[in-house]
Amino acid sequence: MKIFALGDIHLSFSRPVDPGRWDKVKTYKPMDVFGREWQEHYRKIYENWHNLVSSRDAVLMPGDFSWAMRLEEARYDLEFLGLLPGTIVGVAGNHDYWWQGIGRVRAALPPNMRVIQNDHQLIGDVAICGSRGWTCPGGDSFTEADLKIYRRELIRMENSLKSVGPGAGEIIVVTHFMPVNEKHEKNELIELFQHYGVSTVVYGHLHGAAVNLRLPRQAWGIKFYLASADFLNFNPALIKECG
């Protein structure tokens, strides 16, 4: 079994997707306005995913699945994810406005998809924990309003980590925001990861020139992977091989 990561896929299908007829795909928010690399990005994701990921594997997705504003508007995006092999495990991103009530969200997911909120998911003996996260203290644009949201996300992250039982062999965290500020200053999130023995953190949110702000691959004894889809050229990145 392999564990991959790919985030920030920003889907916006306005009708069901037939992978045999890409010319018939309709989206209400074409992503190529953000750059030519985003042209038919959903096709790149579908084809690359099928080339790399098997039904035995898992893909960690750090948020921004869909531009939908309501859950019912995300149905074609979720159906598309259901066409992909492997188990998808994800957290919400800052643009996932359709993520309204964890019970309703889970009821709407395709069979191959699981999401985390104040809990965790097991992939073999690997515990996948996480929360959306937020802009971190000490950043250039951090405000008092950000502090309130950051504190809430810190609680959710610890709830997720505390939910892991003694049987887990490893803990991997999935979070949408980079878990430190742009100066890479150690904070309470990093201290949580160290306290609970987190081995790896997968995050997204950074695009374009902002990817230069990403963390190094290893810091504070933890591995960090930026998984924004455009940064990865829309290829799921291999994070871990199990067994």
C-alpha cells in the first residue's frame, strides 16, 4: 500500500463527468484564469491519478476540493472523486464553503472518501489526523480576528491527535494551511505535533510565487510536504510506502 497526497484541486463541475468525453465537461469556474497550467486540470488529475494510484492505496487531500457554496452544489465534484481509485482522506480548506455540518458532509461523500473533523482515520496502522488550520501568529498580515480562528483550529487539531489510540504505528497530519507563518517560526501547532509524535505533515494552500514560502522537507524532526495540485503538476505525490 502507498500513501499519496494531492490538494487544492478546486473543482466546479456543473454536470456529471464522463472521462471518455472530456470535450463535454462543463465547469462554472474555469481554473485556467489562474494560468495555462490549469487548463483542463481535472483531466490531468484523473489521468495522473489512474496512472499512479491503485485501489489499495490512499490519497491525502488537504482541502479546497470544490468551489461550491452549498453541499448540493458539490455533488458532481464529489462524484468525480468517486471515480478515482484508492481511499481519499481529507480535511476542509478555506474555500470549501460547501462543508456545512460534518454529518451531512459524510452522508454525501462517495464510498471511497473519508474526512476528518475532531477525529482521525486509520490507513493500515497509520493514523491520519488533521484540521483545516489557519494563518499563524507572527505572520505579516496576522490580525486579532485571525487569532480567534487559529485558536479554534488548534483545539480541533489536538482533538484529532488525542483521538488516536495506542495501536497506531505512525501519525500523519493533513492540514490546509502551512502550519507556521512565512518566517517559519515554531508555534503551538509544531509543539502539538512534537508532543504527539507526528512523523509527517501534508499541507496545501500555497500557489504561484507563494510556494517559495514553503517549509523545507524536514524541520523540528518532522517531514513536511506541500501538496497543492499546481505545485505538483497535478500528480499525486508519494508520501509513504507501507509494508
